[in-house]
Amino acid sequence: MAECQAQNKAKLISETRRRFEVEYLTDKPDKYDPRDVERLQQDDNWVESYLFWRHDAVDETLKMIDESFQWRKEMSVNDLTESSIPRWLLEIGGIYLHGYDKEGNKLLWIRVKYHIKDHKTILDKKKLIAFWLERYAKRESGKPITVMFDLSETGLNSIDMDFVRFIINCFKVYYPKYLSKIVIFDMPWIMNAAFKIVKSWLGPEAVSLLKFTSKNEVQDYVSVEYLPPHMGGTDPFKYTYPPLVDDDFQTPLCENGPIASEDEASSKEDIESDGKETLETVSNDEQTALLKKINLTEAVSKAEENEKIDSKMKGFKKPLSVFKGPLLHISPAEELYFGSTESGEKKALIVLTNVTKNIVAFKVRTTAPEKYRVKPSNSSCDPGASVDIVVSPHGGLTVSAQDRFLIMAAEMEQSPGTGPAELTQFWKEVLRNKVVEHRLRCHIVESSKPTTLTLKDSAFNMSDKTSEDMCLQLNRLLESNKKLEDQVQRCIWFQQLLLSLTVLSLAFVISLFCLLFN
């Protein structure tokens, strides 16, 4: 069944490409940016995203691609950089990427209070939206995004329906399949009529993606750690520029504490060079003896370290899924699983395999550096070799589904060495377009052990004193229940007595009434 669906999808993609070339490219080849046309012919996921949004109807898909490609050329989307945007727009913090929702989708923040309707600046603001979306699409191909419309402290002069319509069109036409939902926070009542119009633009399918929230409801979609204080959150993040804020990944803790910074690495390099100079002043015989001693000590320590690592690795189950990158095969492909149902192991394992003919340097970064220990987090991998990276929560901190890991890799074509100093210098000099990045989500595996079993086990482990105290408390509870039952019985008896007296009184009155009138 799955194979049949894959074949049908491949046929649709092939037909879309063929018809686009025949029906849209033949007459006006300069109508689009050639880079977009080339990508359409090579990137199956991109074609599939347009087909998905148009329910596999090729005719509608072609119209959508045509509109999207024309817009991309008009806006020069492929050439948008920070220098394309006025600096004041980047500094004000009205639009930026930061944090994740509860489903692990990146958040695109639109702080509406910073937007003043002005036809002179609207084009630059549209370019800013396109800049962020294109930047995200290149990094996270196909992964949904959640738009956070923050309407707090917003007035009438901030209402710009043209700008809102542009944002909606971005997800309807230009970046299909990217929208997870639109969370609208603290919308003033005066804007109700405006958002009725917005709903008509979205269409019936997309209306369900609109989530109107207040301070209490917004936490249904985003946890407090990624919400600012005015939304009831605890996120200490404050927007500043430069640099751009979409990269939340930072260096985690290594196994034995924080990783050395570049300054520390350079100071270590100086110390090592001083040591070498001292070594040169020693006599030849002493130097030989000292070197033998150092080599022997290093060999023993390395053997002990390898033995420890091997013993640790025995407790891990090798990940099955594999991401096949141009430099490294990374396993698991998408998610790090913490908490094994079999062993209760809280650590996770990342396996990197070098598929090139050169040494590959790699770094591991995370969105929650204070939470995790990673070993190794900055090292290299020889050609054809594999490296096991152990990731473990630090200091009893809880793993969150919003946490992310970033693996950065770059090929060391002419490597003078792979020590800490050489790696530090390499990462300083390597070109950005030479670095390959891959992201991993965190997944918590819940224990399948029944709660009744846990209660039973804990009952067996309780001390006699605790059991005795519980028995006393149980007896007291039973006594209080008995007293309560007695009180209830008295109330029932009293109500029955009262009812009987009422009936007798009523009978006496009726009898007296009959005697008087007879």
C-alpha cells in the first residue's frame, strides 16, 4: 500500500514538472528566477508541498507554482539578506524567530504594536517577512512553523489589513505546508470585525488553524519557558539586534563541566607551547625518559577511558533510523529518545559516521545548554569511522519535547591536526557555506510500568514505622467515617420524625375543620 502511494506521488511530481516546463516555461523563460526553476526540477519535497496544498490537483498546483515563482522573482527572495532590510526594522524587534510551541514547531513572533500603517515602509516590512520565512525554509525544509500574533498594547493605528493579507498569502501560496497554526494573543474587541475578514481570506480549511487566546489560554499551545512575562511566561529572552535571534542553539556542558571557550583554548595552547620550550632545554637523555613517561601515562589513561566508554556503550541500544547527509550519516535521524522502557536509561546516543575521504570536524549544540551534558561535543571523525556521542540530562533536570540539538559538520580537507587548538582555529576560519547542519528533536518515552505495580513495590519498601503510622491514620479515618454515618442516621431519623409530626398536625387540622362545619 505504502509502495503504491509512493509510486503515485512520484508520478504526480514527474507530471507537474513536465507540464510546468511545457505550459509555463516555453513561452516566457525569463518570467521566473532560474534558481527556483532548477530547484523545482531537483527538490521532490518542494514540488510535493505544492501538490499537498492543492490536494494533488495538478492544474491547481501549476497555477500556485506560477504565482509563487513570480512573487519570488519580484521580491528577489533568493537574494534577500540582512543588508536588504533597513536596519531600524531589524532593531525594533517587530518580527523574529524564537522558541518552540508544545508540538516542537518554531515560533515566528509578530509584535503588532511595533507596526504602524505606512505605505512608504510596507514593502520593506513584506521583505522582512519573506526574509525570515526563506531563512527558516532553507534551514528547516518542510517543518511547520507557528505564527504568534501578539496584539497586546495594540491600537487602531496598528491595524493594516494589507500587511495581514500578505502574511496569510505567504502561507497559502508562497510557503505551502509550512503553517502549523496562528496563535492570536490578547486581541482587542475593536478588531473583531477585522478578523472576520481575515477568516474569509484563510478559507474554511485554514480557519481551524486560528487560535484566539488570552494569558491563560496561550499556555495550551506554548509552554511558559518560551512565553514572555506579559503572556504569563518565564522566558527571560529580550530581543536585541545584532545578531539575528533565530539560532537558539548554544554550546552544552561537556562530561566534565563547561566546554572551554576560544580564549581558554588559546591560553591552553600558549601553556602547551611554553611546556615544549621548557622540554627543549632539558638534556637529550632526560628528554627521552620524560617523553617515554608521558607516552606511557597517556596510553594508560586512553586505555582506561576507552574501557569506560565501552562499558557505557553496552547499556545503550543503537538507534535504528539514519539521516544520510553529505558528510555524516547521523543516527537517529530526527528524534533523540530519553527514558527507555526496558532499562529506565535516561541517556540518549547519537552515532556519527564519516562518509567522506577526509576528516570531518563536528560540533553539537542545543537550545537548552544548562540541561544537558554531551560527550564529545566538539571533536572530529576519521574517514569511514564512527563516533558515539552520549547525551544526558544534567543535575536531574527534566527533558522537554521543545528542546533541540544541532549537529554542525565541516570537512577538514587539509587538516594540520585535530586537537582542541586546531579545531578551534578551524571553526574560526571555515566558510559558512561549507558547514552542514542537522537538527534533532527530543522525545520522552513514558514508562509502561503500571502504577499499581509501583504502589505495590513502594508498599513493600516502606519502613515498619511508616506502615504503623498509616494504619493509625486509616483507623482514625474509619472512626471519623463511623461518626459521620451516625450523624447522617440521626439526621434521617429526625427528618422522618418531623415528617410524621407534620402529617399528624395536618390530620388534626382537617378533623377540627370538619367538626366545626358539620
